Amino acid sequence: MTDLARRRDAAAAIAIEAAALAARLRSEGGGVASLKGAQDFITEADGATERFIRGRLEEHFPGEAILGEEMGGVPDTTGPLWVLDPIDGTSNFARGGDRWCVSIGLVIAGRAVAGAIARHAPAEIFAAAEGLGASLNGVPIRAAPTTDIGRAIIECGWSLRLPIADFHRMAAAVTALGAGVRSGGSGALGLVDSAAGRLDAYLERHINSWDAAAAIVIAREAGCWTNGFDSGDWLARGNPIGVGAPALAAQLAALLEA
């Protein structure tokens, strides 16, 4: 087994444990949300789950750097860096919904190279490592073979970090091409649903590194078209992101700029 495969498998096992922990904490009352900012939710379970993941990573990979949504960290590019979101889709999580996940990505030399994303219900684990393909519950996944954007279903993520008019403009451009629009409240799941061919694309004008460090690897390894998300100062500042059916690459790239 290669080192990347070992790290992918460790991330997957930890993510599954962490998702189960988050679900249990919610059932015990830890899912009550407060606001960090406009439409930016946090629960007690977010912090507890991140502490759990950090502890497990330290057991497996002592001394390696970690960057997490809730507890921060330094975006170190000199060695392996674990980039994690303990609960992506917190607004869904806090309302008792199931569209949320745990995301653990690995970055080496500034590039995302491995990762895992776990859902608790339904029980799903997406995983990938560079050059080794992508899988869902151990079964290889591929991007949708869609060639006609008029038949496509595209999820458009949004964030109040940018003017809401940016989201409206992109969504209008998607529908003008005849594609259907979705918005599910978890960028990480929208990305891996695109990797698995459940969606034809996921587009968002800005997303943070912890939301997508694992998902971008999964999408690339599933054969998706991807933009240059993990480039520049993406670890500290985030970037636009786009992934989707490879036959739609040119149209998707244009939509991301709409």
C-alpha cells in the first residue's frame, strides 16, 4: 500500500467515526446552533467533533500540521497538512436534517492529494488519493457522462462572503442554458455528488479550503472537469470552485465566471 493510500484510508476511518460522534452529540442536545456571522452556524458538536478528529490524526500522524474550520491552524505548505471541516452543512445538521458530512483532506506542497468525506445517514464514505481513483463505499465512482447542458442538473453554492447578486447572476445563467439548479446547503456533498454522477456539476464563486480540500481530490479522481481551486492562496483565503461532467467543461468554466 502506498503512503497516500494509507493516509486516505486513515482519513476515511476517522471521518466515519467522527460522523457517528456528531450524530450522537446531536441526539444528546449538542446540535443547537448559534451564529458566527450571517447565516454562518456553529453547534457544540462542531467543536467536539473537530477535537476528536485532531486527536485521531495526532495518534496516526504525530506532529503533522492541521487546519480546521473551528480551531484554525497555520496553512503550512512545507509538509503534510490535514485540512478538515468537522460538520459541513451545519444549518442542515442543526435542524435535524441529514445533508451534512465530515470532511478530511490532505494537502502536500500546497496541493490537495487525498481525502475522505463521510455521511452518517445514509452511511456513505467517499474517498480518493491522487492517482488511485475515487470511490463511494469502496466502489469506484465516475463523473456523469452528460454531453447536453440542457439536460444537466447543476448545484450552485452561495455564501454571504460575496454579494448575493453574484449567486443570482450565476443561477440565472445556468437556467438560461436550460439546466436545472439545486442548492443543498453542503458544498462538500454537492462536490462529491458531482463526482459520483448524481449531479452534473457543482459551482460556487467562493468556498473555503476546509469545505473542499477532500472533495476536490475526489472529483478529480472521478474524472470530473475541475477548475484550479487548490492554487494560489487557497488554504488561507479560499477560491472559486467548479467541478462537473468533463464534456461540459467549457460551458461550466464560463458559468463560474458569469
